[in-house]
Amino acid sequence: MAQTITELAFDDLDAPPVVVGSRNWIIPAHEMENFFFPQPDWIVDAVHEKIISLKGHKSKTDHSAVRSLRLNKEGV
């Protein structure tokens, strides 16, 4: 979806699309779902870090390009 948005609406975007999704893992047991499936905090943190700074918000997760490249290299 992010690729399609970028291709079709690039000139209308205020920032590049941010992908917030589950990791490339085997689906874990239900006790681990909060670490696997996207959580509301992940979305708010991604907006804060990549699109617009939210006043008084402190990110709990890292959505930096460095981390993204590292995870992709590790296959996660």
C-alpha cells in the first residue's frame, strides 16, 4: 500500500509513507502478540518521528532508518 500511495500521490504527501506492521516472524503464541502485531503506540511514535513532531510526546519505539535497515538486513 505504501508503494502505491508513493507512486500515485507523491506530490500531495507531506512526508514519505511510514510502514507500521508486524515483523517478518512466525506468528508467536498469544502471550507475545503485543510484540508482534502493530500496537497503537507504534503508530503514534511513527507519526511523531517521521511525519510531524507531537508536542510533549516521547517515543517508546525506534522507527529510524538505521533500525529499519538493520532489521531488513537481519531478515526480521
